[in-house]
Amino acid sequence: MGNPTDPGQVERNREQELIARAQKGDRSAFAVLLREHQDEVYTLARRLVGDPHMASDVSQEALIRAWRALPRFRGDARLSTWLYRITVNTAWTHKERARKHQGTSIDEHLDIAAPVDAGHPEVAGEILELRGRLRLALDRLPDPQREVVVLKDIYGWSHAEIAESMGISVTAAKVRLHRARARLAKDLEETA
Amino acid sequence: MSVVCEMAAPFVANSAVDGEEVVRPFRSHTVTCLKCQARHAAMTRTARELAAMEGVRMAAPADLEWRVMASLEGDLAISRSWNRPMAWAAAFVSMAAAVVIWRLKPRRV
């Protein structure tokens, strides 16, 4: 049991209470959780699928799946981690469906830039420029390679977690990451 | 640019992102090769920017919450609409079972 006056602990307790209520079918509690986590879910979906419309559909389906699976959520992982897993699986299903029906279209999309705190305007400019090139390079990666880079290098998942969520072996996840990073580096070098 | 630089490229990238040393077969080459060192430095900056992306949130579409909650309403409506047919089906199955049991019961002559 953590310190009850610690703000982080208070927040965790509040979330656990909301989860417990939602697990019993309280939709207003789920609505609060949804409001708090929808941006995270949408951001991951957008990074995985690229297209904003598909990302919106992926987020919707992932959150509906989360509601249905919530009674089975035991709290071993953080809620956001659990939601990320559902989002990855949903994105995967959506892309498979899209591939079967039509060629996937990845719109040019603009990430909301993190604030650049570089001290000097020219350094800040360089960072913004790198971020722009990085986003485009990520978009140019083939879907399976982009997924591993997003999950490993942005979200810090382990190889085992990536392998499990993508239904591949740990070795395959490592190989995919290896190739993806090499391709990313080459692409960035060419566009520098 | 040598063939060795090209072979080393993925390992240089991995080393920069994971913050580990370049794997042994390419380590000595990377130490002496300016091209590979430049690649390493570039990929280190890239890795830093990738990691920084985690804290960047994109705003979900304004109607996402409404769409999700409306779907949940739909779920409930569907489950409610199934209540009556399910009750009728259960009643029918029970009656059929009762008839079968009655027919199978040995009769006294």
C-alpha cells in the first residue's frame, strides 16, 4: 500500500476505483476513463496506421473492445499499457482488413510537435527539421517495420512484448527492428 | 563509402538507439571510420527524438467519446432485444424436454 497523501498514489487509487465501477457495468465510470485515455489511444493508433480516419476508427474499436474485456482486466499492468495492447491488436486487424479490400493510403499527417527547449533558435530549428524528416521516414517504413520501431523506440516495449502482441517470435521481432532501424537511418541520411 | 560501412550500418543504428557498443565484428571499424561515427551520431539524435515522441499526445477526434459511448448503448440495446427471444427459446426447449422425458418414461401395463 502506497502513501495515501502521495499525489501519484491518490491518482492511481482514483483510477482503480473507476476501473472497479466500470467492471461492474457503470458506464459513467468508463466514460471518465475513456476521456482520460482517449488521446493516448488515438496517438498510438495514428502512429501505427498513419491515416487519421483509420486511426479514429481503430481508437473507437479499441475502446469498445476495452469495455467488453474490462471485466477480465486484473490490474497486473497499468490501464494505459493494457489499452495500448488492445490498440496494437485492433490496428493490426484493421490494416489486414484494409489490405484485403483496397490498397492502404497513408495521408500526409502532421504530428503535434513536442515543445522544443533547445535554448538557441537555430538548434530548435534543427530539432524541428529532424522531427519533420523523422515523421516522414517513419511513414515510409513498411507497416510491420514501422510497428516495431513505434513500439520499441517510442513506447519502450520489450522485444517479448512486441513479439507477443504481433504474434511473431522474439527473434523475428529483433530482426524486424534491426532492418527497420537500418532503413530509417538510411532514409534520414538520404534526406539530410 | 566502403562495403564494410554498409554492412555495419544496421549494427551502428542499433548501437546508437540501444546505447550499447557496436557489435564486435564492426567495433574496430566504427572507431576508425568517420562515416560510421557520423551515422552513429545522427542515429543517436534520431533515437532521442523517437523517445521524446512518447510524451507527445495528439488530440483524439472530438466525437470519439460520443461514438464509443453510442456503440455501448447499441450493445446494451442488442442484448436487451435478445432477452425476449431467448426467454421464448428457453421455454420451448424446456417444454420439448419435458415431453421427451414423459414419452420415455416406462409405462405400467
